Amino acid sequence: MATDSTAMANGHVTSPLAASISSTSLPTTSSPSVPTPPEIESTLSRLSAYRNVRGVMILTRRPTPSRSATHADASTTTAVAAGASSIGGIIHSTGSVFEGEGGKRYAKAVEGVVASTARAVSECDEGDELKFMRIRTKRHELIITPDEKYLLVVLQDPGQ
């Protein structure tokens, strides 16, 4: 990764680097001994260093069956229609908000929201795909950049 295209507007992350993360081979939960490449570590450290960022998490994604890939298996069709998806695992996280069970809860919730939203986008405009999500709650803001292999999640406090 030659440049850092992470942008900040008023102290908030506006464009996380999913493209550079997806183009780089990252370790998965099945191979914890493989180190994260230094350029990715550097980018994640810079993201985590912003004063309003509470945590950064990278999730692996396992492919889920699409509607066209489900044949006569009613249970698979129901699971896909209900927004079921596979969490490949947390491969990197920073910040206490993503530690332990909290990280697992966020991972599961983010994966579900991304799967549902991506499906809705595809249903509304065939051929379109989800590239970036920003979800603001009363307390936090989640910035999610989905990719074919990974999900980049940044949790920040929007008021700071």
C-alpha cells in the first residue's frame, strides 16, 4: 500500500481502506501464527489513533449461498431469506469495545446488517452492490466497508 486514502472530515473517519486490506493477504482465525502485513498494521494503527475512534475490527467473510444458488433445499432458502450469513471470524481488532464477547456481538450484528442491506440493494437494483455503510446511533457511529473477503468496521464517537 503506497498511500493512505483514509480521509477525515471534522475529525471523523470517512473512507476506510477496504480495498488495500482485501488486496493484501491477511491471516485468518485458522492460522493465527501468520502475522498481519506491516502496511496493514500501520493503517490500522493510524485509524485507531484518531481520538474519536473507539475500535477497529476486521472480519473474514465466508461465502453464503445466493438465492440463485439455492435449489430445492427449503431450509437453505429460508436461511438466506432470513438474512443468515457466516461470520468467518475476527482476524484483527483494536479497542476495548471489540474485546471478548463484545467483539463477538458486534461481529455477528455487523455481519447480519451487511448481509441484509446487501441483499436489499441487490433486489432494488439488480447488479448494484453495497460498498460502504455508515450507521449512527445515539452513542456511536459504525463505519462498515464490506468486501468479498473481509469486513472493515470502525466504531467511533461522533460527538467528539
